[in-house]
Amino acid sequence: MEIKNFLKKYKITLKELADILEISRPTLNTYIYQYEQEEEIQNKLYQNIFKTIFTKEWGDKVEIFEEINHLKRNKNNENMDYLSENLELINSIKEKMYSDMKGAKEVLPLYKFINSVLYNYNGDDGLTGYIDYNLYLNGLKELKNISEEEKTLISNIYPIMKNFVKDKLIFDEEGYKLFCQRVEEIKKMRIEETERIEKEFQERIRKELELKFNIGKTIEEKKILELLEKIKF
């Protein structure tokens, strides 16, 4: 039975299926195409879910959704490569993130910053220094392991933050001006880097398309969506 007929039989919409699987609609479309073409879905969890769900008869969609959740929980329990403490932290972060992101746009800047920290920690000296200051302050890094460079940074940051908490700081016009200049510099750098990457992508894609078209090949839209889903940074 084709998946669209299966979904129609049990009155399940594509949106409902994507939501219960916790994947985007384009990803769902890719997985459906791969499954119906008898291809292996690269994600083993979803390969198992599709194989289990779409080859059986069910009472109703509630029973189907319960089985999907059961399969997802079992997969989570297979994460034996993670220490229990790490898994607890992962689940705590996920729960908080899912709760915060339910239509609350004001939290987006915070999570963008968190994402930036995760990907740039130890790569951006300024960001790393400020994060380390907070880690040491809250006992998440041991002071006995602090470096001389970190001591120098913290000895300058702490008095400023202490005065800020006690409302004793005085506005520094020159300092704020320099800060605003740096904000604009970072914006410009990001735009330039985006344009550079975009240009390189376009050039590589153009060459690849020319190669395929020159040998008479055509590219289906589903294949394009599949390729886009595989792009990871």
C-alpha cells in the first residue's frame, strides 16, 4: 500500500505524521520517496519506524502514534555510547528548548546565541573568554586549572560585572561607540562570508549541472530535495 493511501485510510495528515516523527515536511517527503522506491532510509530510526508502521494493519491512528512513540523511546534507550549524566543533560536541554520555542519569538535571540556558543567555543577568543568567565564564576570549571591568561581576563571582567549588578557603572560614551563599531564590523564580516560561500556553492553546482546535462542526464525535483536535506554544516 502506498503511504498516501495508508494515511488516508487512517485519517492521518502529512503534517500530523511529520509532527509525531519530529521531522520537517521536506525530510518526510524524502523518506516517503526513498521508502516507496524500496531504498534504504539513511536514518536507521526512521527506516525502522517506516518498516514497522507501513507494513501492518492498525486499529486507528491513535494506536499508530503510540507505536511510533514507543519506537522512538526504544531508540533513545539504545544510546549506550552516552553516560547517564550526559543523557540527562541532553534531555533537560531538549525539554526546555521545546517548551520555550512554542511560538515565543522573544527567545530566538537567546537560542541563536547558545547555538553560536556551541559551534564557536574555543574558536572565537572573545566569546570563549567571556563564557569561561561565567563557567569559573559558577563553579562549572575548577579555579585550580585556570591559566594566567584567563586570570588576566577575569580580573578585568569581574569588577565591571560587580558594579553593574550594584548599579554603580557610569556610561562610557567612547566605549559604547567602539562597541557599536564592532557590531557593524561583525555584521559586515558575516555578510561577506555568506556571499563568499554562496558564490562558491553556485559555481560548484553550475559545474556539476553542466557535467550532468552534457551527458544527457536529468535531475528530478525529489533528488534535489534529497540533496538539500543532506547538506550539513
